[in-house]
Amino acid sequence: MQRDPYDRRHLAIFKEKKEVGKDTYEFFFQMEDAFSYQPGQYVWLELLNADPAVPGGNRRAMSLASLPDGSGLLSMIFRIGKTAFKRLALELEPGAEVMIEGPFGSSFLFPDDEATPLVLIAGGVGVAPFIALMRAAIDSGSSRKITIICSDDSPERMPCHNDLRDVIKRSATITSHVFYRKLEKGDLGAVEDLSKALVYVAGPSGMVDYTVDLLRSIGVKDDQMRFEANYPSARHGSIGELIDAAYHRNPEWSPEYIFRAALEDSSNHSIITDTNGYIVFANRAARQITGYSFEEMKDRTPRLWGGLMSKEFYQDMWKKLAAGQIFHGEIVNRRKSGEPYYTLAHISPIFGPEGTVVGFIGTEEDVTMQKMAERELEEASRMESEFISIASHQLRTPMTAIKWVIERFTKKEQMSPKGKEYLNDIHTSVNSLTALVDLLLNVSRIEGGEVSISPQAMDVVGFLRSYFTECAPLCEKKNIKFTFTASDETIQAVTDTTALRNIIQSILSNAIEYTPQDGSITASIKKEKDTFLLTVQDTGIGIPPEEQGGIGQKFSRASNAKLIKADGTGLGVFIAYQAANLLGGRIWFESELGKGTTFFVRLPLRSEGKEGKKSLA
Amino acid sequence: MARKTKILLVEDDEILSKVIYEELEEAGFEVLPAYDGEEGLKSAQAHRPDLVLLDIMLPKKLGLDVLKELKESPATSGIPVIILTMLGKDADIKRGLRLGANDYIVKSQHAVGEIVDMVKDFFSKEQHPEAKHPHGKFFEAEDSASASDSGMMG
């Protein structure tokens, strides 16, 4: 019967156990069939006398201590412990059947390069694979430099003492250090050539974790370290080790199963080509999305469905790939049916053992839906902007009419004081409405990127003075002390008055709004080189630190501001930031909750004009 | 007694028109109202007013087209025109000024009384031609484009 190449289960018979150290035994098993194993690999030992209700409780990863040629006899070293597995192992009667699966893992093999010094660190029974590895190296005539460090609780417990002694005796280039205690920094630090050595660690998982931390603390890099493939933390797993670890969790997860899950069943489309771009593999998602069967793609290039991008795009792609780099890009392809689709592609070179590129793997994610959604969103946003623009334009006519009629009415009609008051209220409301419409209009213009900036020569100090005078009644109403100081009598600038007005209006109105009764607002302006710096400091409620990052974004309002004024738009500051940006300056602030906020506006003395469809309102 | 200064007011919104009409009349001007572009153009040709206040968004014929036709005809090209617009539609204003409008007024930015002041101001400046364009800076920066630009409207 032909064996499934992925089935690495072998039936074996337990022969006997010999005591090799205190509480430590070497177990011998007779394999039923041929078994190829290299020192450094490991096997799973499954005890068939276990209670099957305890899943995985009857399986352990083991290194082989010896594998005599041809005879199929092999041994593993056990230390007696409290676990059910070890108790069961001790209960094994000669002749009992066990299952041995493997071998797995190859990262623990010694490198071919003889020049690299090796440092082997074993905890307890972890010494067994090292002895097997060193024996194999000596047998092959190697004279590589090896330092083996063993640690265990006591000389009696130290397993394989004699085997270790024997190995050391046989090679002049192997030195050993044995500690009957936990390893310490100094023990490892004293090892010669540690910085250029490969460091192998084997032992119980706690010992391995502890040793890794020790090694790191003395500067040993992670990529210098090697572990038994079954190193349970899988902290340093190579692909083989990760596959083995998955297999350990569930024997159904064979390497083929993992490979299939990762590549074939992935929802991302994966294509492997040779160096000339000819397809050698395409996963199911790739076949589905392109609409081509593998037969149809075989020996073709991905141009079968691609080739729709510009020449420069493909040139750039190949340039990157030829340089051994990974290419990322959005690519439009065409299905066999002719329908286009969008993908986010990542193409990376596949390196052969010699480090040369032997092919390429491309994974592509179908982003057609996202692309469509993005477009819809853009369209919706454009429509929204347009809607706001039209709506606010149309709103202005009736608003202007109301204002003008009030003006005429006031002028022509005799009114009672109450009548005047009512009319005044209407006027105030229409003004707020106008301000709101202007705000919305400005947002839509800024977002449409169509704002024009028309800088004109002006005196900024005079402009601010007259603006502040207009706001004085608002400050008086709340008994806010307002002061304004200027570094110069006049500051001549070439700037856009509307944009500047938007900035100062937003900052000052917020300062007044969020400064409590009897507070103070201090504004100042000073000329600095080719800019002017405007500061507005208030004794207001401040902005909570965690919300400061959002200030300046559309609709962003601090939570404490909402408590004071529930129906603010959060648009004024956004416009101020954008307007400053348009003028080539910027806005920032410092704020302390409960103490106050200082806004800083730095603008160039000479702003660049900008052609756009519309100015700010 | 001197002839009253005649102003043609082309404005389609009846209330706005009425209010401006009353203010101007009280200020001593003779006002001819027109409510769409075609009516405005005909009235200008027939009455040769001293000034046209011309809205841009007009039914039947857009304000800029009215302006273009006025300026193209030797009979009406000399009549000064002030554009009335609702918001700072820069492109329209620039085009209007290029087409030969003397000035512009953004309605929503002013009280109606101010509009009358601006009109008065305009006539007083007419006496001093060197200060003809209060918004001169606005279009000096513009490269002079041909009148056919108005084809972009709409």
C-alpha cells in the first residue's frame, strides 16, 4: 500500500527503559517501517494507552537521543514528572504500541558553514538532541567550534552525563560547561565569540523563555538564536515550525492542509509566476476573479487579464521587482467576461536558495466594491457641496428682502416701543440666519477647493481695531474686560480681508461665547519678520486635553462647549483654520481646562493670490 | 428745473425691486423697473437711462448677456452699468467688469440705504473720471479677456 506522503504516522513498539540519570530514563522503541531522521529534528510521541477523552494529553514532542542505523530502534530521554503524560509513559509495558509521528522541523540542524561557532544551551533533558547533533557532526568529520552549556538542578539529575563526556573526549573543538543551578548572565557572557555564534537553546519551555531573555539582555540578537521546532511559545517560528505548531494543535492540520488554507482557500487572489512572468500557480480566488481556469492561464502571463494600466505603471512595477523590492499598487484588470475590476496588488520577488529571484508572487485584493463606494461618496460629497451652495445662494434673496423691508419699515412707519422691539428681534434673527448661511457656504466652497484669495494692501491693526470696536457691545453684555495691544501703530500687509475677517470672527466669537461673566479677553498683534502674529487669550472654559486634537476639524466641538451652547456648528474654527491655510499661515492654540485658551494666528505679511471660482463669504 | 437722473433697475425679485425702487425714488431719482433680461434690454434701448442697475440671475435673458448687448451697440454702450449680485460670485463679477460694467454691488452685504448711497457716490465720481472704478484693483489684476468670454455663462 502506498503511503500518503503527508502522513508521517508510524507505529512503534516500546522495548525497554534504562535509567540514565536520577528520575531520568532513556526509552527505546522499535519502529515498524523505515524511518529517516536527522539529528535536530523532532517527533511526536503519542501514547495509545491514554484516555482519548483528554485531547492532546497523550502527545508530546520529543527529540531522539539515538537512532541506530537500519535497525529501526530509536530512543528518547524522559524525565519523570507529575504530568499525566509522563505517568502514562512510565506505565508503558514492553511490547506496548505507540504512535510516532515525524520527523518535523529542520531549523535545529547545524548549518553547512563550518566557520560559524555554535553555542548550545541545554536545560535538563534538552541535552539529548544536542548529543545526537554533536555525534552526527563528529561522525561526518567536522571540526567546528562548539560550546555546550548544560544546566540542571543536581549532578544526579543531569541526564546523559556519560554521553556528554564521551562526545567531549572525541572532539578537540567541543568545550562544555555544566552548571547545577539556574543559568546566570555571567555564565553566558563568558562564552567566547558569542556575538558571532549561532545559539541553540533546548529544554523545558520555562527554561527556554528564561534563557532567551538572558541572551537578549547580553546583546544576542533574535536571529542568532535557534530553537527546537516544538519550542512551545513559537516566538521564533520559521514557516516550517509554524506549520508544525499548527499540526501539533490538531493533527488534521497537515502541512498540505495549512498550505491549502493559506493559499488556495484565501479570499485574496494569489498568482505565482516564474521570472519571465509566466504563471505557474493561481489560487481559487484568482481563478474566480479573472474567470480563467488554470488550464487557460498556464504558461500565459497575467497580461491575460491585465495590461490595462499605463506603460509607465508597468515599467515602474518591473523596475521595482527587478531590484528585488515589493511592488504595491492599485491595478485595473479585466475579467474573461470583459468586465473590469479593481485590485490592490502586492507583488514580491521569490528568492531561491542562492538569493537570486526565481519568480514572483502577487497577491491581489479585489477592491472593486470599495472603489465604487469611494466614488459614490465623492459624488455624494460633491452633490452635497453643490446643494449647500445653491441652497445658500437661494436663501440669500429672501433674507435680503426681509432685512431691507425691515429697514424700510423702520424708516417709514411710526411704531410703538414694543413694535420696534419685535422688529429688532426679527432683524437679529435674520442676521444669525445670514451668518449661518455664510458659514455653510464657506464650508462648501472650501471643500470644493474653489476658493479664491484676492490679497489687497491694508493696515491690519486698523482693521482689527474697527472689528473689535464692533464686538465691544458683546463683551460689555457679559462684563468681559477686553484689551488689544499692537506692537506697531500700523502693520501694512497684503492679505485677503474676507479670509482675515473669517479667522478673527471665529476666534473672537468663540472667546466671547466661552468666557464666563466678568472674565477677560486679551488680544495682541505683533510683527515678526515677514509675518504677523495675532493672539487672542481668554479666561474661558478651556478645551479638554483629550479633545484638543480634533479642534479645527469640521463639526468638531469640545464636550464642555456643547454644555454651554448646545447648537453650535463646529464650523467656524474649521473655516478659520482653512482660511489661515489659504493665506499661507497657520493657527494653533494652548488651552488649559477651566483656565482659558490662547489662540495664535500667524499669517504672512504678503499672501499669495489664488484663482478660484468664488471668494469666501 | 433739471431733469431727474434716470435709473433703470433690472431686478426680478419683486420685493427687492420694490424696496430699491422706493429708496431711489425718495432719494430723488427717476426709476424705471424691469423684471427680466429682455424687458431690461428693451427699456435701456428705449429710454437711454443714466445708469443701469443690473441683476445677474435674470429670467429670459441673463444679466451678463444684457450687459454684453448693451456694450456691443454704439447706441447703448455709453450707459454706465452697475451689476447687482447676490453673493461674491467672483467669476461673474470679473466677467461683468471685463464686459464693461462700471462697478458691482453684492446685495446681501448691504442695507438698502447703502445701495442708494453707492449710487449717489457713483454719480459724484462720474464728475471725476480718474476715480471711476471704486473696485479698480479687482480687475486691474485680470488680464483683459474678450467679450466672447460670456459664452461660459450658464
